[in-house]
Amino acid sequence: MVMWRIRLNFSDDPLSKARLNEVLSRHQVTALRLSPRAGTDAELAADVVLALAGDGELGEMLAALHTISPRVYVSRADHDHDPSMAVLVGSD
């Protein structure tokens, strides 16, 4: 499994949040941070660390996230992720 760090900005509305939750629920997410986007009340920034089995899964994930946001930033994540990110230990 390869660890990836993904960042996207999206609308702060129930539909966008539900879509993000739906996309992420299909993958092994190890950390997630949602924060208000500076300079706007109507958007959130999402920082996600997740594990994917292969490049095909990354492509599928990016395609799904692009339905939420036109800009999705992705990079390989080290095993030591940002300590300010909330570690997910279970599902809600």
C-alpha cells in the first residue's frame, strides 16, 4: 500500500460534505482534517492521508474528488504525517 496526502477545497454545504464522506468511505483513510478556508466563509479545505493499493485506485480517487472540487492536490505521504491531523480510529 502506498500512502498519499490529498488536499482539496470544496463548498461548505451538506451535499459536498456527504459526497466527500462517500468517496473517502471506500478507502483506508488514516487522517483527515477539515478547516475553514481563509478568506471565505463558504469553503472548507480538506487534508486527507490515505493508503491505496495501486495507481489505478489513485486515478479513481482523483476522478471522484474532481466531482467535488476542480483542484485536487496530491503527493506521496511519509509514514510520519502532520501531527495536527486528526487520526481516524474508527468510523462514525
